Amino acid sequence: MEISTNDYRVWTEGSTIHYEGTMRLSGTDAYAPILEIMNSILSSKPELITLDLTGLEFLNSSGINLLAKFTIEIRKQPEVGVRVLGSKSIPWQSKSLRNLQRLHPALELTIS
Amino acid sequence: MVQDFGNTTASNGSDATSFSLKLRAEPLELSWHHCGVTSDFIGEYFSRACRQGIDPVDARHSISYMINEILENAVKFRHGGDVELVSSLEDDRFEIRIMNQIDDETAEKFQGHLTLLMDREPGELLLERIEENALNPDSSGSGLGLLTLMSDYGAKLGWSFASERVSEGVELTTFASLRLS
């Protein structure tokens, strides 16, 4: 599964979801197709879902809401683990990703 | 009448590096896309003006994130008219004022929202808002922009509502400042 535009690309490989580029969509509705991809991975109930954000240079607050909402969906299914990969060279990730861990303490966050 | 919320004073003086921009409502057809382009441009501009010891990558990103969030609100809620940005940098302090027009109903709603916002710890409120959003799949806005700015970026924000300066509705000025590191 893949969504690709001039600004960003989201695609899956197994139970890993990759994000790349700049995502500044206008709100919940605009992010819905991306959430759909994420939910389809969750509905297959893998042991571990990986969100690879190491190529996501910019995300607006509606996009942060998308990640948070998905984290809450995963939290409801204790048998599904979640790992979030971030990059130290992308400032928003060190600032905002820790909120996901505050929502779901079992979430494994690696910013390297 | 003018009503102020939060921190509406500016500290940067005449020695500051400053930059202003007016996004004309017409004939450009001011749209969502202009938020990102404008905020990236100003972020880039000031990251090159930072003094030694300030991380230009972090400065560019933080300035861009801050402007984009406020500008997205300005474009989303504006009631016609131009959007004006006045920004400055002095030492490690970046400040911006963003002016736009909104209608009376939007102003009243937003003031109610700000009253709640001013009373609480932003980090706590951010998590609460996220949980609420997850329970309301139909809500179109996330309401996280201002909260992430205060909680994750340590931004100081303020709002001034003036009804006398415009013929119709209210002129909203959003004040924001950021310590760059």
C-alpha cells in the first residue's frame, strides 16, 4: 500500500509503515486516507507495528493528531506492540514524539 | 474595544533583525499551500541571521513550525482581508505578530477557548485534547497547534482582539515568541 504526492510518501512493508517528506495536510479529513492505511495494518493484528518516521522532515499538528489517534487505537489492543523510529536530525521528532509515549507507555520510542 | 489574552508585549527593539510580509487576499487566492511556503521561507531567512551558538537547523524548524501553525489558523478562520506578518530576531529571541480578520462569532468562540487554555498546564491539556479527539472521529480540527507550540516548543503566545480597526468583524493579532537554542 502506498500514497505518494509531490510533498510526501507513505508506504508499508510488512507491518512497518514508512513516512517520508513534508506532511502539512489541512485536517482530519485530509489525513483520512493515511489513517486508513495505518488501520489496515492494525486490523491484521501483527505482534509489532513499526512507524518509521526517519524520513519525515515536517509534520503539522493535525498530523501529530493522526499519530496520536493511531497510538490510542493500538493501546486498545494490548497484544499488538508498537515501535516508533525517529531521527535526531529532524527537530520536531525530539520535541513532539514523546507525547506518544505519554499516551501509551508501552510504546517503544527510538530517536537516533 | 480591545481584549487581550496571554502575553501580548514585544521585547525585541530597534536593533533586532526584522522582516515583514503581507499576504494579499486578492488576486492570489490565499490558500493552504501558502502557509507552508511562507513559514519555510521565514524560517530559512532567520536561521541565516542567528548568532553563533544557536543551532540553525533547530531555529529554522522551530520558526517554521510556529509560523505554519498560526498561519494555518489565520487562513482557516479568516473572514476576508489580508494576512500580515511582522517578525524579528534579537539575540536568541524570535518574535512574530500575525494579523488577520475574523468574524464576530469566530472571535467569541476563540475567546472562550483561550480562557480555558490560559488556566491550565499546556502539556496536560495537550494529552487531554488528544484523548478527546480520539473519541470524536467527526471533529475536523485537532486543536493541537497552539498546545504543541506551548508544550513542546516552550513558545509564549498572546492574542489581541480589536473591533475598532476594521469595518466588519474583529482584527485578531496573534503574538508568539520563541527562545532559540
